[in-house]
Amino acid sequence: MKKILPNGLEVRDSYRLLSSVIAPRPIAFVSTVNKNGVPNAAPFCFFMGLTPSPPMIAFSCIRRGDSKKDTIRNIESGRDFVINIVDENLTQAMNMASGSYPPDMSEFDVTGLTPVPSEIVTSPRIAESPVHLECKLRTIVELGDVPTSLVIGEIVCYHVRESLLVDGIVDVKKLHAVGRLGESVYARMTDLFDMIRPA
Ligand SMILES: Cc1cc2nc3c(=O)[nH]c(=O)nc-3n(C[C@H](O)[C@H](O)[C@H](O)COP(=O)(O)O)c2cc1C
């Protein structure tokens, strides 16, 4: 085994190593709206579920140079966001939305994706995604030497494509969610297996 001490690594190498060992990661395609009403969408794969009751999730967003990314600024001002799950049909648009666009240029215009109003929050949902999680901001924790915002949100409304719902949960075999591995490598869920847990 090769020993690697993180404090000897450049930030970029540290990020590359971390994202290559925690893989695959789910992708949160986060939609928000800015103060001028411009809808925004960007993917984040440092993303996880936190608690079942109330359901809470978290994702983290690294600063772009000295400035906060649009997603963080929009969540700070609007106090809510929507997480849209990425399936195989959404991958190209998700990737396009990850480009650095100015705050008043909407990724919905860039990608052709369709914003639809949410039930409870002001942020829009992405119509093309099979699952939308409307979230209210709980808190943002600032972490790290390279400032990184850990966003914690509470899911206040789920929207699930009807054909995917079985017994109150999403049929993961039909969802075709996409995962991110290192750098530009992604995974399709095409080789699934069952395993029963011990009592
Ligand atoms: C699949 C994927 C996952 C990403 N995950 C993250 C992440 O976890 N944290 C982060 O800060 N940026 C992440 N990015 C980069 C952001 O999507 C990118 O910086 C984007 O331009 C932010 O947009 P915004 O300024 O509209 O918020 C990811 C990009 C891709 C393609």
C-alpha cells in the first residue's frame, strides 16, 4: 500500500484523489432561482442523504476562485432549492449545465431543459428529471481552507414519475440513475445484483 498524506497535496490533487476514491457518487442536479428571477441549474456530486425524519440531504459546493457559485448565492438569498435526480436521458444536459455561465445566463436556456414551478418552494424543478426533491434550506456550514459550503436542506415535497413508483418507493431498477466516478468517468446502473442482509 502507498501512504499518501493529504497535507502534502495541492488542492487540485487532493480533490482529484478524494473524488477517485469515493466513487460512484450520486448526482444532485440542483435548481435554484436568483434575485432577478433567472433560473439556475448545476450538478453536484458531493451529495448524500442525512436523516429519514424529517428527510434531510446535504451537498457541498467548492468556491470558484474567490467567489461563491451561483447555486450558493441563490440558496442564500432564496432559502430553498430543488434536487433533480439525473437519469441516462439527462446526462448531456447535466454536463452542459456544469459550465461556468454568468449569473444572469440561465442553464435552462443553455441546455433547453424545461423549468416547472414547484409545489412549495420558489426554486423551479427540471421537468425532464424523473425525481424532484423540493428542499428548504436548514443551514450552510462553511468548511475547509478552500472555502466550501456544505448545504443542508430538508425535503418538503417529493415528485416521482408515476411509472417508477412501486409500494411507495422508487423502483431503482427502472430509474436508470447515473453515477459519477473520477473526473470525466460516469456509471450506468446496468449490472445490478441482490443481496439479503443478515438478521
Ligand atoms: C457531475 C458533476 C458533479 C459536480 N459536483 C460538484 C460538487 O460536488 N461540488 C462543486 O463545487 N462543484 C461540482 N461540480 C461543478 C459545478 O457543477 C460547476 O462549478 C457549476 O458551474 C456550478 O454552477 P453555478 O455557478 O451555476 O452554481 C460538478 C460538475 C459535474 C459535471
